[in-house]
Amino acid sequence: MATENSGLSCSYYEIGVDEPHLFHRGKTPYTAECGEIMSALNMTIEEQNIFKELFRTAAARKGKEKEGNNPLRAAEKIVFFANRIHHKAKFYAGVK
């Protein structure tokens, strides 16, 4: 399934939160954008890549697929960046 590109962001990087009252009483529905969440949380490049892949994978279940993406590619990308985080943590902890 091809996705639309809104110019600034691809539609699979946005998701509507239709019932925010389930978690935050009184809030109105809104659209969450992957990049805004990453920026607000000051994620590292590795964290961003993992988060984007998880976001895309979950969005695909709601019909917002990235062309060419598949579960194996997504899993491999997550493992690759998780390994980078693990290796950096070991380095800074002085573990060989």
C-alpha cells in the first residue's frame, strides 16, 4: 500500500489519537507526530531509529504502511540500533 506524502512528513509518521480521555481526562483528539515526540524526548540517533521503526510497524497495522517495509527488515533495523546502544553503554561503563 502506497502512502501519501504531505510535504513535511509521511502519513505513516502521524497517528490520530481519537480517544485521549482514556489516559488524560478532558483532552481533545489530536494527531501525534513521530518527529515531535522524538524531539520532545531528546532521543539519541539510535533511539530515534528504533522508535521510528516501532512507530512505522505499529502504523502499518492501522493501514499506514511505508512502501518496501516488512517485518523482517524492521526487526533487523531495531536489533542493529539496539546493539549500537548496548555497545556504547558497555564502552562508557568500561566493560570489555
